[in-house]
Amino acid sequence: MAEHVLRVSGLRAEVAGREVLTGVDLEVRSGEVHVIMGPNGSGKSTLAHALMGRPGYTITSGSILLDGVELVGAEPAERAQAGLFLALQQPIEVPGVHLKDAMVAAGIPPADVVERLASEAAMVGLRPELLDRPMNVDLSGGEAKRNEIVQLATLRPAIAILDEIDSGLDVDALGAVSRRIEEATREWGLGVLAITHFNRLLDELRADMIHVLVGGRIVETGGPEMASRLEETGYTAFSS
């Protein structure tokens, strides 16, 4: 099993001319689950989009290395090819593009794609007939989130960034999705950076490290016990 590492150093980024990330340092390795938590407006989703290279999110300084390869300045497709995957907080509909065609375009062998998608859909409880629709078209919020995990597990990236994957999922769906993510950390050494507002994700997804993001930078890092501390105190103690 190949070992991968995502190393973020001194990352600063702005959106619409306003600096949101003010110096993020972070390292995620194969098989690890890291969770980012923080108050509204702290820069959590901006971090996800900046890492993936979404247009409009301008990196002004710092480094994003995946296995030693600098991704700052690379196009989103190039970052995906390097091994990054972003599961969006609100998955977008892509009319006219079917999931199996998108997976083939991403490099999955045509002879394998239908079987692999069907297998992954069964693992997260996504109805198989939904695989035949254009990507995310007319799916409920929960179905779209399960569909994101089907794509992730079919593509098998090195590092997955999950932006509020728990949003819109009921308890059963969250359990199924979390189990598949944890299995992936063992199956092919997936490294995970999960962004969330809620401790309920941590009831289902085992975290190795929890990072508190406030004011565009990580102000404290701890183990799973950090979730209980945040439940009791909130983020007031970390505000500058």
C-alpha cells in the first residue's frame, strides 16, 4: 500500500479581496482521519476550496504539497489527478454527464466501472437506479452525499477533503457513509480531512486528530478528546 502525505504550510488565501486564511499549517498522512472544527466564518470551507483550487479562492502565500509535489497554481483537474478529492458541502448537479461516464473519464476502466459503482452504492445504501441519472440531478441532499462517497470509493484518491459530509444525512445514512470512509482508510490508506460543525460526525467517524480553526488559522490541535472539550466550552476560549 502506497504511503501519501498532504503537507500544508503557511497557507494564506483570500476571497473577493478579503483575506480568510491567515496561515494554515497541517499534515495529513495515509490512513489518518483529521477533523477541522471552528465557528461560522472561521475559514473551514475556504480551506477546502483553496486546497482543491476552486476559482475565486486566491492563494496569496504558502504551500500545498502532496507527496512532495507543489499544488499551488495547479488547476483543480491536476490536483484531482495528483490524488486529491473534494466532497462538496452542497454537491452540484451536472446535467448531461452520467456518473459512469465521469468515472471513465477520470481513469476507471470501462469494463469495471458499472460493477464498481454498483458495489459502492450498495455499501452506502444508495439506490442502484440513481446511478443511471446525470450526476446528482434530482437527488435529495442525502442521496447526493451518498453519491459523493460512491465516487470517492470508486476513484480511490490519496487524500479526501470532506466538507460537512454529515450535513443533510440522517443517522442511518451518516453511519453508512462513516463506515465506508473508515474502511477506506484501511483498504487503500485513504487520508481524510473532514470539516464539520457538529460532534455527531465524531460519534460515527473515528478521528485521529481534531484541529480548531479560528480566524483563518489552526489555533489548537488535539486527539478525539478535543470534541468533548469543545462541546463544553465552545470556541470562546480560542477567540483572539
